[in-house]
Amino acid sequence: MKSCTYLLFITSLLVSGCDIRVLNPQSDTAEAQSNLIYFSFLLMLLVLIIVFVMMFRFVSKYREEKVSYEIPKQEEGNRKLELTWTILPVLLLIILAVPTVIVTFNQSPNGDVQDGQYKDAVHIEVTAKRYEWQFTYQNGMKTVNELYLPAEETVVFHLRSEDVIHSFWVPSLGGKVDVRPDQENTLVLTNMKPGSYRGKCAEYCGTNHTLMTFTTEVMPEDEFQNFAESS
Ligand SMILES: [Cu+2]
């Protein structure tokens, strides 16, 4: 018991030092995704607690007090129990699936990404190649390994690779999306908060994969306009 307490203490000490950026969202997109993580974690915790309570209850209720080798009576089928452990997991999956599908559909760009609902959005071309990121803005300006974004806007990223499959990921701003050489993928991030965030390639792409990182600077709208005009 004593070693268990020590282990718990050391683990919580170590975990308290973690900066889990995915759980500290800095955009509406990332917030919806982190809410999904919390929701599925709570659902999992609920199952875990029920299973553990039942397990300890059974262990204590049916523990062998005197040695006996009596073989228990064979139970054949129990419709009530069988229905319970079939229907409950299906219900849990439905409860988990509904918000997941809603968030996925809300965040997936549909229709024409250049026009339609994203006409007034900021569009940025992202080109990945081993081992760097190139960003091309609407005014033709290019930056390498440094991404500049306007805060509180909708930004559409057009992702393309020049060689192998990479993955575009700024954990604080949203989930990762594959960057492929054979097709353009799009990622939409909305309502980002000003600040500096780290971005990286999240798909192993070669020996220097770990060095394929970039900085993301989200700046207030007017500052972004000045930056775009001065470049
Ligand atoms: Cu890569």
C-alpha cells in the first residue's frame, strides 16, 4: 500500500509538469476537438468505475472462506444479462458517435473551398517537402518554416506535398491532416487566439522528420494586414 501511494504521488508530480497542448485549445476548431476528447474520456471513466466497483464487490462477496471443491451449477443462457451486455455497448457507441460525427461534419470543408462559404476566408497554400514547410499567402508572399495567421478569422489551408506523405499539425490550433503528393487536402481553422504556437510534421517522412517543424504566429487582424502589406 505504501509503495502504491508513493507511485501515485510521483506519477501525479510528473503528470502535473505536462503541457498537453491538445487539451489547451487556442481556436474554436481545437476547442470542439478537445471537448470530444474530454467527453470520450469521461464516458470511458464511467465504464471503468462501474467495472471496478462490480469487480471489487464480486471479489469481496464471493471470496472463498473455507476450502471447498464443489463445482458450481452450470448456467445455460440468461436472456436478461445477454441483452444487457449487448445493448449497453451499442448505446455507448451511439452516444460517442453522435457528437463525433457532428464535429467531423462541421469541421470538414464541403463544396467549393475557394468559393462558397469560404469566399471571405484567408487562404494559405501549404507546400511540404522533406524537410521544410513553405507557406504562400494570397498576395503571393512566401515564408518558410514560419507561418503567420490573423486572429479571429477563418483560415483555409490548401495542403500539398512535393514528395512523400507528410502531416500538418499545430496541436494548439487543431488536429493533424495528411499532406499528400497526389491530392490537395484542406484544413479549416476558425477563431484563433493571438499567440505563438509550435507546428510540426506528424507523419514519419525520413531521417530528418523530427526537424520538420515550424513556428506559428497568430496576430491581431490589423497587425496581420500590416505584415502582409509590408512583405
Ligand atoms: Cu514530414
